[in-house]
Amino acid sequence: MESMLSTVDNPFDPFNQWDKWLAFDEEKGYFTCEYLGRIAVVSNELSDAEYSAEVEAAIDEIVRENITGNYKKVQRNNIQAT
């Protein structure tokens, strides 16, 4: 399962409409990607799995604390064709 951080008022899907999602986010002054980047404890020394786990933990923390009441976790199945 893939997860992304979004805001409750953003009408765009960050998985499939990234450019529109990002434009809306920045126009509103949220800068969600930058916020997530400040919370996630990541480095180039982490494996892909460790990196993903850290980002997931940061998303969960932001949604749990939800200081502005505006954040939500968006998920989709990450099914790879064989």
C-alpha cells in the first residue's frame, strides 16, 4: 500500500494528478511536501524499504497531530504486474 500526505480540501489525486495536486497545494500556501520533508527522518543511507517506512511514519505523525486539522493520508494499492 502506498501512502501520500494531502489536505482535505485538495480535489486532486496526488498519485494520478501530481502537477494539479502540487499547484493547488502551493497556491494555498500549504507546501505539504516541504512539511513532510521536515518531519520525515530520512537519509541516503537508508534502504528503499527503510526510507518508505520513515516517510510513512512521518505521514502518520502529521495526520495524528493534525495541528491545522487539514491533513489526511491518501492510500492506494501498489500492485505490480508480473
